[in-house]
Amino acid sequence: MDRYNFKIIEKKWQSYWEKKKIFKASIDKKKQKFYCLEMFPYPSGKIHMGHVRNYTIGDVLARYKSMQNYNVLHPMGWDSFGMPAENAAKQNKLDPKTWTEKNIETMKTQLKQLGLSIDWDREISTCSEDYYKHQQSFFLDLFDKGLVYRKENYVNWDPVDETVLANEQVIDGKGWRSGAVVERKKLNQWFFNITKFSSDLLDGLNQLDKWPNKVKVMQKNWIGKSFGCEIDFKIKSKLPVKEIKCFTTRPDTLFGFSFLALSVDHPISEYFKNDDKFVKFKNECAKTGTTEESIANAEKIGFKTDIKAVNPLDETKEVPVYFANFVLMDYGFGAVFGCPAHDQRDLDFARKYKLKILPVVCPPEKSKNFEIDKEAYTGPGIIFNSQFLNGLKVPDESIIKTIDILETKKLGKRKINFRLKDWGVSRQRYWGCPIPIAYNKNGDVVKIPKENLPVKLPENIKLDVKGNPLEHQKDWREVIINGEKCIRETDTLDTFVDSSWYFLRFCSSNNKNNGFDLNEIKYWMPVDQYIGGVEHAILHLLYSRFFMRALGHDTKDFIKLEPFEGLFTQGMVCHETYKDSNNNWLSPDEVETKDGKNFFKKNNPSEKIKIGPSESMSKSKKNTIDPQNIINSYGADAVRFFILSDSPPEKDVQWSEQGMISSFKFIQKFWSLHKMILDLKINKNINQPEKIEIFTNQMIDKITRNLENFHYNVIIANLYEIYNYFSKNINNVNNKDNLLKNYEKILKVISPVIPHLSNECLDDLNAQDRDKWPVVDKQFLIKEKFDIVIQINGKKRDLMSFTNEINEKELLIEIKNNERLKKFLESKEIKKSVYIKNKLINLII
RNA sequence: GCCCUCGUGGUGAAAUUGGUAGACACAAAGGACUUAAAAUCCUUGCCGCUUGCGGAGUGCCAGUUCGAGUCUGGCCGAGGGCACCA
């Protein structure tokens, strides 16, 4: 028997799909559309297993939906701006463009080898002028709408590389490349006004019922809405300032007020800039690391001023004002009213500086002598020690009533505050989308006129310079706009901007004049199913949601504002890690085993290998498996089959060589089975009881449900069941036409997972409508026999089979005659029975 | 510290609405075929005894129910997110 030659057959189908443009999408208003999108890759060199998993999941869905007669849009592109290209260029003396384009070429070939059902005519690359000129145009639109602005802000500044670092690039307070201690530096930067939509972005989450709850919770926390009030505290000092504004969620604890703390960047700090001690303190604060953990664990320190703040509810009470390291300038008003009894942070600070700690919330079942020890009390209770607030119920009543009082007395007003900050989009880098802005000699912002777009990145430039290479391009920087000599902005846009609208571009990616064609968008958007890693739960997904709102802002005739109707976050691909005796990481190809327990360095059985835990594949731990090798040895169908097989797609999956091999064997076995079915010689063509219809229709039903619910690992189990069923029953069949009719349906329902093999098999059968999903014939969803569980006192005691439906009375008679049940029922009275028809009976004795 | 998710054999995992726990695989052990190996196929799977039978059993403890992996409360454990957010 001939073996299944995946190399020839997979190639054959891939070129068939490509030549016939099978996956080309276009508007067809008679059909319901389905936009299936996987997060597009960064072209880093070659594809990795994570891509294989991500795109296999998406492809199964796209193929299934297309067979369900949806008009499917399934595009692919490249998130091709970003630092790795710049770094690689420096190392390899290639310019970023060449490096990137070469990678795209490689990865595109690899993705095609996976047999993905992608409309390649819509391919986009964010680093191409065709793409970024529209992005520049959107930037100007947003500028006109007032959603883009420029302000000075603190950044992580690497003094050695002379560049700004993202938070993720600061490790233990040091630059990830240079190792230099990162400084906080104020720079003029461009911002997108995402906070304008804080409330809307939060509310929008409620509609996203096809999103994982986890992601919605993460976004909700990130937006961080809190309800409270702003209070103007009168201050007594020699300064010309009379009031300090604070935001608080707990105005009801105002009588426990014992200090007021300011950020070192608070406007009032201006009056202290000549105070050596204050400057020293401020520097001290700047030193505490920039990582979240070091901030959280940092000791609370303060700088006492001679300012006093007055308690607005009791003007006889005055408290000291401090500058403190824990107060953030960019939340609230950069000033905090401290109530140590009911806030742990305030309590730590108060203990350190020996400030008064007066409890004003009495927990239930505590007496009025309640005192605070090491922990602040933040729970519910009754207000006390608070004059006219006494007796209010904490938290709801007390907070609302206090705000009412403050508002009537004009001492404050209710306010909703968000944690979300505006999105800083300036990056001091070369390989990104140039910001279409210049500055005239007065330093005023001048827009590059739209007809002059794109602002192209200069090519062949020197990258091996300190700071942003664009700053060194004098001839590029100088530009004349409306006859005025200007200097271009040299910052480029954060690459997250590129990915915030690429899903719109896919709808009309060849439109030269506009970033998107509204008609196309109205048909295709929103993305029905978006699939990608959970690591983008916040930034990318939130920015994309913002971008839809920003583009639609003040615009009539726009579309739904949520870009992604359904979201699926797939798990990672993991592999064991290996270390040699010198603690160096080893890749799986450098390791071998004979008994499956002990591992040795290849060709060196004396060197034992330490096996580490299975972790997500990463180059640094060398625990990667190159998909190219796997595709070469086992073929695309086998890889697709394996990558879906072991774990549910939302969970991490363990790479296993054994599993891969047995997936490969499955493909081979299935092919042999297929040949056997074709060659089957049956003389008598009698119609048998409809057993095979029952199996087939139940299987179609199962697989359909599993597809709908992303239970792709169970579909693989279904595939094994199919194989087992056919190989066991093939010789009991006595009507070949009927066998083939059902087998053909089966081949169709497995084609989303293993499209090459099933298309080849369908071809052998000369199958019609192979791109149509078989309809379940409900008459065959009946059971061929009824297995009824007999429980006695809730315990399973027997299983009785009946060919026909049976009622309780008849069943009880059968039970009485059942030898195996006699010992349980003898001399016992059945007090009660619960019968679930044709399924189960529970006898209580 | 706060928030979210998840705990099922040696392993990865299945299990519509509460209704046969462990589908389907991986690994292991035993067996069949073979001169032998590989491949393939079959059996086993926790505890007890006599082919068979009985018992326990879905992290632990309680509760609801005729019946709980599934629902409720408490505890323990693991993973993830946020982290001085006033």
C-alpha cells in the first residue's frame, strides 16, 4: 500500500487554493459575513510554535464558517515597525527595511506551508508607505478633533543610549541594553487623549459578551474608575496659595484627617525649589526604582513643610502638610488627605512620623473604645468621633451624605476619577511611522499638509549613532511648509498605533486614497472573532477600542465602535527545559534519552542533563522547537492536528515529540483506512439497520458543537473515534454506496482541521459540494438502544439495555427479574424511585 | 495587599440542563505476533479478596438534593493580572 506522501499532496492543494484564489473575499450582501482575524505577527525572522497554534485555531474557524456558507474574511499582515529591526540592522549591517522584508518573505512562505485559508491579496505591512501614509493622515484628523496634543511628561531616560525606554525595558531601574541607571526626564511628547473616552471604554465592556471575562476585568481595573469627591483644603502659610485640592473616595473619614501629603511634583513644590533640603528629598524620591515592585515596597518617606491644612468640617483643627514619595502627580490632583486609621498607606506614614491616629469608623460589634493597631480598618461599620456625621452607616450612606454636606457648604463636589492615563505615542526611534508634524522657527506646531503625505522615512541612514538617528538627518529634517522654513518632528509613533487600526485596513487594503473604505467597513466590521495571546489583553485591545472611538468621534455615519465582537485568547506552547552540568541551557536537539527517564547530552552519555520545568517556549531558555523542521518531517496536517490535540486552546499546551509522532501516524493510518474503504468489495448491496447513519450524524453534531465552543482538542478525540469506528466496522458493512455517502460527510467535517488530507480523500470520492458543511439529519440523533443506569440509594448497581423506550412500570418489573440486582433488593422494600426516562432510575430502599 | 481563574488517574485531558466519572490520547507494565528487534494489536489502570465481586474516589470540610466533578458556604493549594490610584 502506498504511503501518504504529504510533501506532494500538501503542495498540490496549497497551489490549487492559491491559483484558484479560493480564499479571496469580496462583499456579497446575499451572504452573512464572518470576519475572522488572528493577531498579526511581528516579522522577527521565522515563525514559531505560538504562531502555528494561533493561526491553526483561526484557520479551523475560518474554514468551518466558510463551509457554513458565511462570507469569510480571513486576512494576514505584518506588524513590521519596531525596535528589533533597528537592533538587528545595527548588528548585521543591513538596513531595517531590507531585514524586515526578507523576514516577511520567509514567514509568508512558512505560513503558506501550513495551509492557511488566507486571502493573501489583502496582505498589509505596517512599515510600507502604503500603510503608514494613512496612519499619518489619521494622526492629523485626530489632531483636528483635539484628540492629539503635546505636553511635557516624565519618561524613562537611558543616559547612555540617549533614548526613551518603555516601562517594560526598564529592569530593576536599569536600561535593558545599556545597564545604565534610568533617569526620570521631562520631555515634550505627543499624546492621544484616550482618557476622553474613559467612561465609554469602561461601559463598552458590558456589551462584549463574547470576550473572556478575565480580559474584561483586566481592562476594567486598568481604566480604574473610582467614585468620590474633590475637596478644597484651606491652607495656612506664607505662600500666595490659599487652597489645595484633593481627590478622595472616603470623604466620610474626614474627621480622622491627620496630615496632607503632596507629590514632589505638585505645583506648590515650585516654592521649595531653592530649599536645599527639599531638593535633596526630591532627588531621594527619584532614586527609588521605577519598577512597580520596588515602588510598592519602598519605604514611605516625607518632607515636612511649615504649611498647615485646615479640616473643612471642623475649622478648629489643623494638620501638617508633607511632601511624600507615595503621592503620584498624575492621579487625582497630586495631593492626598491622610486618614491613617482607615488607610494602610496613611497609617504606615503616620506611624513613621508619629502623627495622630483617630478612628472614625467603628466596626460592627466593637465598642467606642475601638483603637487602631497595626492594620488600618477599611471595612464597614458606623461613623463615630465625627460630630454631626456620627451614626452614619459605612460605606454607602456615609460617603453619599458627607459629599452632600460638602457640596451644600461649597467645600467640595462629587467626582469620578479614572486611573487610565493618556497614551504617550512619541518614540525616539528610527524604525517607526514618522509623526506628520514640523515646527516653525518660533517653535509652533505646523501640520504637514495631507497632500504632502506620506512623510517618508529616509533610507540608507546611519543607525550607529547615539539617540534617535532621525535627529542626525539634517537634510530630512529641514522642510518648507507654506513657504515657511520648518524642522520636522523626529519622534516616530509607538508601534501600538500601527496595530490599532490594521483590522480596518484589511477591509479595503488596496485602496490607495483612503485608509479605509467606509462601505467595505460597514459590511465587514466588526471582527467577528479575534484570536491572539492574552498578553495583549490591555494595551493593544484597549488602544484599538480607543481608535475606533477616536476615528468615529464627531463623525456622523460611522460604524459600531467596538472593533472586536468576539475575542479568544489562546494559551502558550510549552516545552521542558534542559541544563547541562555547567548550568547552560540546552536545546531539545542537544539532548537525548534512552529510557525516557534519564537524559544525556547527545553523543555524550556520560553527561547527565538536568530537566527543568516545562515553560513557554523562548529563545533565551532554548526550549524551542522550530516549526519548519516539524513541517518538513511530518507535514502541515500532522502539525495542525497535534497543536490542537492535547489541551483546550485557551490553556497552555505541552509540546511532546511522542504526541507529534502519533499525530503523524494518525494521518498515515487514516490514509490507509481511506484506501481500504475505496478498495472495499461488497457483493450484497443490502441496506442494513442505519447504524452508520447514526454514527455519522451524531459525529457531525458533536463536531459542530465542539467547533462552536472552541473545544478543538475534543475534535481531535472525535477524529480518533471516527478512525476507530470505521476501522472496526468496515467489514460489517454490506452497502458500499451507503458507506461512502456517510464517509464523505465525515471527510467534510474533519476538513477544517486537516484540510490537505481530507480534500485529497474527497477528491478520490469525486465528492460534490465539498465546501458545504453537512447538515445533521435529526432522525439519526436517536439512540439505537437505551442503556439505563440502575441506581440503588444513589449508587450505580447495574446497566440494563433496551431496544425500545420503556416506562417506569415495565422497568421495575425488569429490575425485579434481574439476577444481578437480587442481592441488593431481596427482602427490601422500595420506598421511592426516581426515573429519568430512558436514562436512569434511582431506587431508594 | 487587592482582583480574576483553576484544582479530575503516572501525564495531557473528556463529561449539554445536576443523572454511567475518567471519552480520546501520551507514558508505563504484562501479553500476542516475530529467531530477535522495530512496527502493530490486546489487556491492565486506586484499595481489598477467590475468573468475578465489593469498596473508596473529581484538593479538603460541611450543606442543598433521590442523586453533586457540576450548585451554595468555609478552608487549603496553584497560576495569572494589578500594585503606594488617595
